[in-house]
Amino acid sequence: MTDRPILVTGADRSGTSLMYALLGSHPEVAMIRRSNVWRWFDGAFGPLDEPENLNRCLDQVLRYGRMAVLQPDPDRIRREFSEGEPTYGRLFALLFRHHAERIGRTRWGDKSLHTEHHADRVFAEWPAAKMIHMVRDPRDRHASVIKRYPDRSKGLGAITGRWIESVNAGKRNVERHGNKYIVVRYETLAENPVETLHTVCRFLDLGYDGSMLAMGGVAEQSDEGGNSSFGRLEPGTISTQSIGRFVEVLDVDTIALIEALTGRLMAEHDYVPQEVSLGSIRRLRLRTVDVPAARLRIRAWKMRDAGRDAGRGVPAARLSPSTALR
């Protein structure tokens, strides 16, 4: 098998799961979701030419639930890993490749949030990789986040900051990595799935297959329904019902604030401002108080989240009890 990895990335609630379900239903593609290998595993255990470091890394792989679907064989991995450069990229590729071989697929890939921040490392280790970055209207994304996670309703700094950082990373990656990197609007995919998938498949050097539209190859989608936080859909449904729903979920002050913080980037992705009506006093408060305060919250969030670019290992709460390696 020639490794030509497919990576789906972007901020949460941006359509990454929809793209994952479509590609994971292609008869040639083995996709998994949220392996987070570049965020949590890359570099976290020291040089992998040292057996102890490799063992610690494989131990976490085996204990991390999201990797269980790969059914890794530690003995085979060690044997094949010893035959080449002891890099994290080679180790990750072996895990994905073995899974694809086991289920009879010729291509493999992963959908993990925010891999866009690790694109330089990805392409250094996997030169033949292709990355699809999903972007969604920041107002609809904000509405979807608080609809799905009501406890985050006051976290505008983190929610909007994450969108801004993600979109800016996508811009840099398109400039640096050219035809290896593509940005896809969630709205474009939902409104024109066939045309968009033809474009995506050409980008991936993958033949288009109409069976992708049914999303039957991904259990989460076939069991739980389609692409919306606003009510259950029939399995295999690609709906536009979540587009523009922010007007029903967000108050006018929140809409105005998000637009003020993201306006330039919104325009670059063809998102049109709502231009909500605010009185002169509220407009003055927005410009002199709310926007500066939100930018401070975004800066504080960025400082707290600064460790995301360094391999830090899987959070202990996501690991099963220790497993004795063979």
C-alpha cells in the first residue's frame, strides 16, 4: 500500500463529522475519527529509537479508546517500525495502514479537530498527505456549540477565538502547502454535496463514488442521523436546516459582537454580516467596551491553550487502565 493519507480538520461544530462520514463511506477509504495523534502523541514520549519510549507510546495507544478501532498489533508494529526511520510519523502511519489493510481499503485517513495547527509536522512526515479543512459561519458555529453544550453559553472568547485561530491557520497552510491543502465551507458542502464531493475527490486523486452520499460506511452517521444539532434527521440525510439558525439562538448583541470580531475573516469566506440594528448607545458600548473585552478574553484563552502545539500525551481521564504490552 502506498501511503496517501487523508486528513479532515477544522474547529469543532464546523462540519468535520459530515465530511468524515462521506469520505469514510467511500469503498476505498478507511477513516477513523479523533485519533488526535498529532496533538497528543507527536513527540510526547521522547525519541522513539529508545525501546522504553516506544513502549510508553504504544501503551497509551492501546489504552486510548479512540484508537481501539485500529486494533493495533504491538508485535507487528515493533517489527516493522524497526525496519525504518524511528519517527512519530512512521509509527502513526503503521497504525493507520494496518487498519486499512485489515478491512480491505487502499487509502486511510483521520478526522481530528485542529490538526490544521500541526500541518507543517504532518506534511514533513507525510509528504503525500492531503488535508481538508472545514470552515463554518462563526455565528452558526457559535449557535451550534451552545446548543450542543449549554454550559459553554458564556464562553464567547474561547468559542470565537478558536474559530479565528483555525481560519488563520488554514490561510497559512494554503499558502505554505499549496495543492496539498484545501478549505471547504460547511455551507457549500451541505447545499451542494454532489458537486462539492466531486471537487474533494479530484483533490484527493480519488474516484467519485455516489454511495458516499448515503454515509452507510460510518456507524455513527447511519445510527444517529444526519448533520445537525437542531433535531434528529433520518440516517444518510444531508440537511441545510442548521444554516442561518443563529438568528433563532443568539441575541442581537452576541451576533453584533461576533461579527465585529470576525468581520474580515467572514468576508474572506463569503459570510454576509447580519448588520443587526443597535441603538447609538449599544453601538458605542460594542465598540468601546464589548469588543476590547472580548479580545482580552480571546488573548487569555490563547495563553491557556498555548500547549496544544506540543505533544502532551493523552489526558489521563481518556485512558483505560494500564495494559501489559506483549
